Amino acid sequence: PMRAPILQLSGLRVSYGQINAVKGIDLAIEPGELVSLIGANGAGKTTTLNAIAGVLPIAGGELSYAGEHIETLPAHLRLRRGLALVPEGRGIFTRLTVEENLQMGAYTRHDKAGVEADMQRIFELLPRVKERLFQVAGTLSGGEQQMLAIGRALLSRPRLLLLDEPSMGLAPLFVEKIFEVVQSIVKEGVAVLLVEQNANLALQFAQRACVMEGGLITLRGTGQELLHDPKVRSAYLGE
Ligand code: ATP
């Protein structure tokens, strides 16, 4: 039987003034599922993630999370309920230390012991972050900063993690590492909505995937189906 979705979008629309960036999309994500969203620059992927996280208002449609309507719920309350965004460009505090950045991720929580336990779990998942704990975050490499951004999001104990272009600008070794981390997170039961330019990896590991074009979802299927789709191969896999 189908589980109740953790996230459900119906006819979601998002605009910047007169510009309709997202023109009515439907999407459901189940608990513990990895769903990838691919598409060209300007297709509306980042706008979609930002609207789900509540950093952008929606222009229409419905948005439910864990069975409740959240269309007008402020971003910080979505985060408190376990809906976390790792934004494009990572949004880490470059002048703070790695440790201070991680603590910011737990600011909504009051269970000190739980936070400490999660911190240890995150160090196992992201040993590089632990090694750099007392370093100023701005001095980390791009890949290390991405790991830190993911670790910080995990400290909010998300049930749904929105990842915007985590592999952007990273060396191939780090890209692989990021995808390993994403898979471990999914294995622990966290649902992930992943926006990625690296369509090959994004489709390889996704249970389901969608292609966005011009503010609409124009193609959907399992990750494997899209990976072998001729249109996807020619448009997004450079073939
Ligand atoms: P990218 O990979 O470049 O981030 P994307 O698929 O995430 O692409 P969006 O960034 O969501 O696309 O952009 C969707 C559309 O909205 C584009 O036409 C873009 O020009 C427009 N847009 C995005 N941000 C703004 C903004 N702040 N003001 C006005 N228009 C915007």
C-alpha cells in the first residue's frame, strides 16, 4: 500500500512579479524517498525548492507537508517541523567556525542530549567536518563547505531535506562523496528532493525523477527510466 506522502504539491505556482517561474506543478514525495529534479538553467527548479521551504511565497496551488497544509506557514516553522533547505551556494556563515555553523543548525532544538548524539552521528557521516571543527568556515574548500551545509541541515532533524545543486563547482571526488552522503541520509529514512545539474548521478540514485522545463514538469518516471530516456539523454546527458 502507498504510504502517506511527506510532501504533496498540487498545481503549485510561483511568480516574481509578472514573471511566472513555476506554472502549476504536481509532485508527491513519500517518506524516505529520493526524488531528483533536473532541467536546464531557468527551468524553475530553485524557485520550486524555495517555495517549498517557505523562503518564497506561492502564487497558487496547494502545498502539504506531513498531511498538513503549509502554504502560509513561515519558513522557520517549516524548519521546526523537519522541512530543511540547503540552498544553492550553501548559505553557510563564512566568518563563524564550523562548530558554530553546526550549532546554528540546532537552534530550534532544546534537547541537548539529542543534539549531541546527532552531532556524533554527523561526524561519522562527514568526518571532514569533524576534522575542521574549529576552523573558520570561510577557509574550507567548496566541497567541505557543502558537507558542512548538509551537516548543519541534518542537525534540525529533517524529515524532508531539500538540496539545491549540492555538487555545483565541486571536484569530481567531492561530487561522488556528496552523493554517497545523500544516499546514507536516504537510507536513514529522510526524504530528499534533490535539484542537480549533474543529471547522470541525480538519476542514477533517485527512486523517482522529474524533468522541469519552462516552469512545468514535462517528464517523470523512475530514475532509471529517465536515465535511459532518449530525450533526457540528448538534452541533459550530453549525448
Ligand atoms: P538555475 O539552475 O539557474 O538555478 P532553475 O531551474 O533553478 O535554474 P530558477 O532559478 O528557479 O531556475 O528560475 C526560474 C525563472 O525565474 C527564470 O526565468 C529566472 O530568470 C526567474 N527568476 C529567478 N529568480 C528571480 C528573481 N529573483 N527575480 C525575477 N526572476 C527570477
